[in-house]
Amino acid sequence: MCGIIGYTGTKPVCPILINGLRALEYRGYDSAGVALSGRALTTVKRAGRISVLEEALAAGAAGEEYQGATCGIAHTRWATHGAPTDANAHPHATDRLALVHNGIIENDRVLRSELEAAGYVFNSETDTEAAAKLIDSIYAQNPDPIAALRAATERLEGAYALAVVFADRPKQIYAIRRDNPLIAAATAEGAFLASDIPALLPHTCDYYRPDEDEVVVLDTEGAAPSVRFFGRDGEINHPVCTVDWNVEQAERGGYDHFMRKELGEGPDGVRRTLTPLVHDGLPLFNLPLLDRLCDMRSLRIVACGTAMHAGLMGRYYLERLARMPVTVEIASEFRYRSPILSADEPILLLSQSGETADTLAALRLARANGIPTAAIVNVIGSSVAREADAVLATHAGPEIAVASTKAYTTQAAMMALLAVATAWHRGYLTEDQAREMTAALTDRLPVALEQTIALEDQMIEQAERLAPAQHAFYIGRGPDYDGSVEGALKLKEISYIHSEAYAAGELKHGTISLITEGTPVVALSTDTTTAAKMASNMREVRARGGYVLVICTEATKGEVASCADACIVLPESDPILAPICGVLTEHMIAYHTARVLGCDIDKPRNLAKSVTVE
Ligand code: M6R
């Protein structure tokens, strides 16, 4: 949930740290800080956005080290223990060291008591300070950083990525991780570590991913900057990972918000995701996953938030096309309700980041019980990608906005192609039908998504209508209910308008009592089989004074348009493509509503992009 960056090299460290923090700000943004390692260990930290820290540094808060230091660590925080204050911001420092942390130390109270009994005085409410003081106490006895980190992690319970600079080792950074992400890299100009790839992109596309409990050592004292990894049995060589993202992809590129830029990147993300999976016009997944899926009794999809909603759309495709029973579960619930697992029901995890703690925990639970697992992830080399039995990559490119949009679009498209392949192998589609649907997904879907975006003026008009509302409802049936759930999440997440999705047929069982004069209701109606029923449900809403916007297709318009106050007609009527275009429309309306309201769209309050705590 927090972002950490470290650099040791030949260049002034402050600009590198601040730019790195900016690239990681999506992970948390309530306070930030740096520790500069030079003639003296200098720590500066501030509550508020990174700009507040930057101003403090420019105003001289770090003294001479601001210009002179070439080694340091930095942190941007999403508060778990204690409010966003200067004192609770990271780094947490002692005379010997400064430390930044992403994660949660679960036994911090016990450690704090022990350390207080040993004479330490705590200055913050954070769990992290206990880790800093624990390492300090060990280092005081034996000033060996690798041994100190290792000994400390034997006492630490919970999840963490820690980076430490020691006052007596001004050119080195030490780090260790457990259940939280950390990557490292070395170039001719320095050695880097970070929570995620966007922070490294201005410097390199090549990086290493340390395994859990390895100590990472960044150094510039040798001939060249180096990054080395030490396990319990000695030094470890990791293969280099290379990312095909570029720095422009991780920048706003002239857009007001990352979210708007990323909405526009969905169509190309679908092209990049599906094209490598198609050979001679047919889907070819080339994975044991598909053989297994075809033979399996059923499938369980586990994910969180928007990724879980893409799983709901995946259920629609697999049930409709491949007649495969699918259940979709929220990862945090799945894990703790003692699920009944079966080896002939594989588990498919969906995750943009591949680092979501609940999803990762679900994956580990499945594997520990011998259940076959597969994952659809956007970040190759992430923990979920590395631990699942089989991996399918979406190629949405880096997603920076907290609100997930292009990741959803590519995940839903991937699920549709997977369903076509499964249906063909299970005999529910002929080869010709599979070819036709594959072409629809690879060729027509990206174009339809672009045409959907071109309807932006209509979406802006509806966003202006929606913006003053306190509450909004989203309704749909079948795949359109799945899409409505995602539309409602996106609106409340970024505009703070309370919004709920209901299966349209369920409204009359209670929720319709909430509809009063002018209550906005967004109806998604792409499914011809339920359009007439949707029309009835929309009439029921209007009869109670509700304002109905319907998002429909040429095929459903005849049934539903006359029952709505406003209508947006999608460019595709195909039942496989239209629901994804419908969700994109809802994403765009949510974006513009938040923009009309002047919300901090890319960094909504209280949220973080990558939820690496349970
Ligand atoms: O990285 P993941 O896809 O695993 O993230 C899952 C959710 O945290 C994420 O989709 C979240 O719901 C988004 N902020 C929604 O826009």
C-alpha cells in the first residue's frame, strides 16, 4: 500500500527519489519522506502530498545533504497504523539507521513493549518504528547489516518490504521483503530499488525480483554500482527481468488525468493482449490450463474489486459459450470461510498488479491444498504471476490511476477469448464459429471500444446530469448486471457519489423504495434476451420519479429507449462485445462525473492502487 524507492550512485539522490515517489504515488499519498545517507544520516518527512516534501527539501530541510547526497531511501505512505502526520511518516530513524516499510508488522505491540523495556523511546504510532528499533538493537550488538536484517525478520510477523540505510555505511542500501513487492536494478549510474516498475522506468527496463527473505544489497563502493542478493546459504544470482513498458506509458502524456489516458489505452491493450493468443484465426493458449479447463467439472474465479468484476463477466462468457459452471468469489472472503476445495475445480485468479494481498493469500491457500491454479495478471513477474501454476498476461501497459479501467477491459476480453477456446474444445462451438468469435474479439472489439470512446460528448452530458446527485443506482440483467456492479464501483470510488448496483429484476423486492423524484438510475441493456424485462424495470423506476439513462445497443434500443429519459447507443450489438463496451461507457461517465465535481480523480481519498495488506 505504500511505495518505497532507494538509490545509491553517482548522481544527486534527491531528484531521483522525488521522481521515483511521484511514479509510486498511486500506492499511497498521505505523507512522504526521505532519508539521505551522506556525511550524516538526514531524515525529512512531511504529512501531505509529495509536493509538500519537495518544497520542504527545496527550502533547506535537509541542509547541505540536499545537493550533496548520492545515496538515500524514500517512502510515500498509505496509513495503516496512526494518522497521516509528520511523526508517523516514514522513514523511521535512530542514530544508527533509517528505515522505510511497505506492509504491516502484526506483532508490533509485543516488539514495542520489549524495546521500551530495553530503553527505546517511541516517537510515532506506527508498526514500522518497532521494526526500525528492532534492527537498531540487533545492529548495536553486531554491526553486520545482512545478519541484522535476517535476525530482525525472524522476529517480525506480518508482511513487509523494508529498505534500510545505516549511518556507518553511507553508500549502501539494504532491503528485505516478505509477502510484499520489491524490485532492484543496477545501471552504470547507480543501483535502485523500488516497490514497482514505473519508478525504475526513467532509468532502466531491466530489473531483478528478489525472493522472500533474501537480503538485497545495493552498493556503489566497488568498481560499478551493484545489486546483490543473499539467501541463507549465500549469494544468489537472479535472472534479469525485462519489461516492455516505456516511460511515456507511465506518464500522463498531456491528459489531465491518468484515468482518462488509460481509458483511451484500452482498445490497444485488447489488441496487444489477444493477438499473441491467436494462431491461424483460432485461440491458442498453449497452456496446460486450457486442457485442464476443458476436462474440469467447474471453475472458481477469485479476485478483488474491479478484477473480481471482470471475473463476473468471465463467468458470463464461460457459462454462455462453454456451458461451464463458474463461481466467482471475493478473495478476502474465500480465504477465511473454509472453502470446500476440489482438485477438479481449478482456481483462476485475476489481478492487475499481481500483488493484491488477499488474492495472493487465496492463491497460496489453493496451492497448499493441491488445487490447480491459473492467473490472469497485467504485471509479469509479480508475486501472483510467479506463484500460479499457469499465467496469462494482459498487456494493458502500466496502470497508474487508482481506478482500474484498461485492466478491466483487457481482463474481460481475455476471459471472452478463453471462453471461446474452451467452448470450441468442449464441442459447444464449431471451428467456424470459434473462428468467427475470435475475429470479433481481436478485430471488432478494439474498434468498437474506440467508437465507444468517440461518444464522449454524450457521456459528458450525462455526467453533468449525474454530478449533483447524492445517490445513484445501476441496474442490468445477466452480463449487464455484471457490468453494472463495475459501473457503480467506479462512480463511488472516484466521485464519492453513493452508488449501488442491483439486478434489475430485484429492485421491486425492496430497493425501489429508495427511488424518489430525480434519483439517477443507469440502466445497462445490451442483452436482447432480457431487453423487454429491462424495459419494464425502467418503467417502474420512472413511474416513481427516477431519472433513467439507458446504455443500449441498436438491437435493444427498440425495447428500451422509449422507457428512458436519455439513451446512449453503443456501436456494437454483438452479445460478446457489447457488454465490454457498456462497461467502458460507465467508466467514462464515472470519470467525467468526478471531473465535473473537481475530485482528485487519480488519487481518490483513502484509497491506494495496490492493496498489499489484508
Ligand atoms: O491489482 P488488482 O487487480 O488485484 O487490484 C484489485 C482491486 O484492488 C482493484 O481492482 C480496485 O478495486 C480498483 N481500485 C477499482 O478501480
